[in-house]
Amino acid sequence: METIFNWSSPIDLQERLSRRGLKNTPQRKCVFGVLTRNAGKPMTPDQIHQFCLKSNPRMGLTTVYRTLELFCDIGVAMRVHLHEPSQYYELNTGKHHHHLVCVACGIVEPVDMCMIDEMNDMIRDNHDFVVTSHCLSLFGYCPMCLPKPN
Amino acid sequence: METIFNWSSPIDLQERLSRRGLKNTPQRKCVFGVLTRNAGKPMTPDQIHQFCLKSNPRMGLTTVYRTLELFCDIGVAMRVHLHEPSQYYELNTGKHHHHLVCVACGIVEPVDMCMIDEMNDMIRDNHDFVVTSHCLSLFGYCPMCLPKPN
DNA sequence: ATGTAGTTGGAAACTATTTTCAACTGGAGT
DNA sequence: ACTCCAGTTGAAAATAGTTTCCAACTACAT
Ligand SMILES: [Mn+2]
Ligand SMILES: [Mn+2]
Ligand SMILES: [Zn+2]
Ligand SMILES: [Zn+2]
């Protein structure tokens, strides 16, 4: 399930859940809070779990996994592929973007620019293939890690 | 380790290995053969192992993993990220390309086109970030899976 | 307050991958 | 051809991320 969401207002978790007969549990509020406070910063389920434990010491990692999957389904979160063993998640702000990943320090920076529209046309013509989504990750060196005149 | 390789001639495995003091074992020849016979088709370590078993029934999966990692280091193979639980590998033909992945049947098709050069300039200007590599995967529907007027 | 569909945490299972280690071998040197 | 050893192998065990199971729990509509 992957729906397109285009909002400018903040996400009303309560409304999104109840509309589907889902409960607004403390655990879900907690994960949502962590994602919101770290908007723009992709995190692993384990990292998110660590944050949750501070305010909710009994929260299970399993619940974090379940919640993140649910949040992706209802458009609250997005999966981010950084080519690491673990999957990453971030708040879905509704703005399409990509990621710059520093191969030295691992810092992740969002990039708004996207050239996929131009590619789409070319692909449809040359390949008879209808592209519905894509994922681009750019790897390199951030300003802090670059200066290495060894 | 990620070196840039630009060859037009076929890959001389023997030469690449011996130059580094590595042995040209039957197992390595076998994996190389599978990659070569399936050039352009990304495969998982397990799939590659299955092929190898046909001609080399005693080959261990561990050896396939080790060999693929080695092949990536010496530029014989490339990792392909298709956002599935398992990693994929394919022969490194030296030609930069991306992948079209059908979300219905899973078929993978190569795309030669790339707009990264245009993005690179923009990124360097706007983000002060030096991009050294990137990975783009495009998901959608191949011709066979598209016609679904339900 | 009650009832119940939905939710939770912990354990166990599962999958992909890496590590360990004793036995084996390619191929350079003789 | 024989020796030798650095490099390699396969099986088992370990590790890491994730999913499944299930009995106990709870949000919230009635
Ligand atoms: Mn982002
Ligand atoms: Mn390819
Ligand atoms: Zn894009
Ligand atoms: Zn490219």
C-alpha cells in the first residue's frame, strides 16, 4: 500500500487512526513524537526504540516495528533506503526529496531537487515501462569530512 | 574499497586474481561463470549458489558470499540495491546504469540513461557536498504487468 | 461501567549474513 | 614431479534485523 499524500497542515494522528478504526495508544503517540521531533532525520527502528524508552520504559521493540509499518501504510512515515543492514524511517512531510549520505561520518542531508520527471518521459518512450516510484541515494563527502589533504 | 573500472575487453579473472596474490580456485571460476552467463541480471547470493551447485555440488554458500565481496573489491561484480531483504549482485560490465524493477513480477531491466551529472553540479552549489557515487532504483510496471483495467 | 476489537510485550522463529576454525589446495619455487 | 605455505574452503556457530505467535491488556464506542 503506497498512497500519495499532499498536506501542508501538521499531521493529525488521532484523526488518521480513528478514521480507520485504529486506536491512539500511548505507544503510537510516542513513536509519532519521536519522528516529529526528529523530522528530516532518518532513524532505525532500534534508534527510535531507544528514544521511546526514555518516556515509556516498557515499550517493546516489536511495537516500534509494528507502528512504523502502520505509519508507512497511513502515510505518517516513510521508509528510507540508505544501503545499510537496517531499514531507516522518517516522518512523511509530504515533500518529495532524496538524501545525501556522507560515507565518512554518515550524516544524512535532504535534497529537494529531483530530475525524475525528465527521466520518466524518456523511460516511457525507450522502455515501455511505467514508473510509479523511485529511490535515489547519493553518497559522498559532507563539508566536515571532505578536507583530507593527506 | 570502490575503484573505477573502465574496460571494453572481457574480464580476465586469472590476471586480476594473480596480480593480487589471490588464487584462481574452481569456486571463484564457478561464481564468475554464473555472473557472466547472467550478465545484466542481478541475482542474490543464494540464487548464485543454486547455479553453482549444478556444476560444483560441494560449493558452500559461505564461499559464494566471500567470493562476491571479493569480486566487488576487484571490480568484477557490483552490488545492486533493489530494496529487498537480500542484497543482489551482477557482473560489472563497466557501464554505469540503473534499474527498472517491476513491482508486480519483479523483472529487472537496465536503463542506460542517467541525469546525475546535472544533479552533481546543482548539489555541489546548493549543498557543499561532493557526491562520489549514487544509486537510483525505479519501480513501476513492465509492459506485461501493466494492462490491468479492473 | 461494559464489551470487544484492536493492541501490546516477550519469547520464539526466521532470514540474511558474518565469524570461526580445522582441513585443504593452487601455484610459486625447487 | 615434489614441497610448502599463504591463501582458501565448507560446516557449524554466532550475529543482526525482522517477523510471528500468543496470552494478557486496553482504548473507546455503546
Ligand atoms: Mn529525508
Ligand atoms: Mn544492472
Ligand atoms: Zn525524486
Ligand atoms: Zn546514474
